[in-house]
Amino acid sequence: MGYNDFTDEQLNQVCEDAFVNIKEACMRLQEKTKCSNKVVIEMLNNVVEFYTSNTPESEN
């Protein structure tokens, strides 16, 4: 399913759900490892780089 297949309401819900899930995962990571926000930000930037490098040009 592509980005254009969602209604605005569906896309907003998907984004909200994803944000909550990612934030909770980051919080669990910090609880387990006692790592700083800087480490979490670096990890999230790595995820962005991964998805950016694996996104076909037609999706950009």
C-alpha cells in the first residue's frame, strides 16, 4: 500500500501510532541501557539513513 492509498485520516492515525510506538521503544531502550538522549537520536538518525538509502527514487 502506497502513501497515496491512505485517506488523510488514515495517514494521520498511522503516523500517530508509529510515533507512539517508536517513542515507547526509545523509552524502553533508555530504561534498559541508561543511554542518553544523544544515543537515541543517533540511533534514530541511523534508521532514517537506512530507510532513505532503501527508498526508490520514485518515492522521494
